[in-house]
Amino acid sequence: MLQVERWVLAPLRKERFFSMQDLNKAMRSRLVWLNDRVRTNQTPSRRAVFEQYEKSALQPLPDYPFEYLEVKQAKVHLDYHVSFKKHLYSVPHQYIRKTVLIRASERLVEIYCEQKRIACHVRRDRPGYSTEKEHMPTNHRWYLDWTPERFTQWARQIGPQTEGLIQTILASRRHPEQAYRTCLGILKLANSSSPQLLEAACGLALDCNVTSYKAVKRILETKKDVLEASSQPEPIAHENIRGQNYYT
């Protein structure tokens, strides 16, 4: 490297080039001179040494150009995805909790377990997820029919507190599909209680900063009196209407 800096780069340092092609041409010319130059101790030139000793030992060039790979180990999450560069890639759900090897090229992300390739995805260098339908358990495939907008619209029909809780839950997950089961369970609670009680329970859940199905269900079960009171319409204030204090 020192010889290249001294005999190739240094002589060109004061010249000006207006394209990479011109610069490469000049450097190539200096490099040919350096390789053909007989060294000061009268030993053969670098090219002569290469032709005599090294050229015959060279192997053919590979059929494909070198491709840079990034390799890392990862553990499969409970949602059958692995994380690479803030993007999540699915693997067959049978590999949950197993340690896998990720080999990422410029275009593809390949995932191996025990030297067997179990998944291959187009590389995405942005936050999000790539999920193959075949990797999902059968009871998860219904997720494909749902969208965050569909859950939000359903919640809006119940009330603003329910809509706010559903939006909070969807935003709290790494990707929305992880929240679908929770959202569906909460919204179906309107069938077993009432939309009014669910709306009041969602408001209380937002105040308490809880976002799980079990928490909302428990609020409905244990705070029913409070919810019923808060879900009642405001009494009408009028001089001819006597309230309960009139009789005490």
C-alpha cells in the first residue's frame, strides 16, 4: 500500500480530473508503470514475479460477483417473527422460541435453522413487518381479513372512548396485527353487556392507562355500578322538576 501511495497517488496529487473515468485511467497508467518497474536492487519487477510464481496458482473467478452478507443470530418471537434492522420477518410458527441464523444480502433476508433455510423475504430497511400467510397458525389467518381502519370504524359506532382505546391499543403494538385479537375481544364485550357500559368502561380504562382485554373485562365485572351511573344521561334541570333532594 505504501508503494501505491508513493508511486501512484502522490504523482497525481496536483492534477485535476473532471470525471471518475479520467481519474481511473490515470491511476491505471501509473499502476502499470509501477508493476513493470525494475526495483532498485535489480530484483525482477512485480509483474515478472507474478507471472513466474503466482499466476499459475490462481483459481478461476467465481460465476457470480461477490455479495456482501450481514449475519446475526436471533430468537423467534412468540408472534413467529424475527427482527432485523427494525423490520420483522415471519418464519413458520413451528419455530417459535428457537434460535435461528439470519443471512441478509442487499436484496434478500434468508433465515436458517439447523443449516436448513426456513424462510426467505425481500429485504425491507424500514420499520414494519413481512408476513407470509403460510407461516401463520391456522387460527391466525383470519387476521388477513381485518385492518386497523375496520376496527377503528367499529369502535367509533360504540363511542369516542371506545374508539380512543382501540386506537391506543393498535398504536401500542410493534405491528397492528398483534393487537387484532385484543381489539376483537374488547369490541365483542358490547354483546355481553351493552354498548353504553362498554363505552364507560373504555373511558375508565383510558384514565387508568390499561389496554388489555382482561383489564376492560374486569372493569365491566367489578365496576358495574360506577359504569351504570356514569352511563346514565344527565338529569334535566327545570324549576318544575323536583329532584331526589326534595323528599329528604
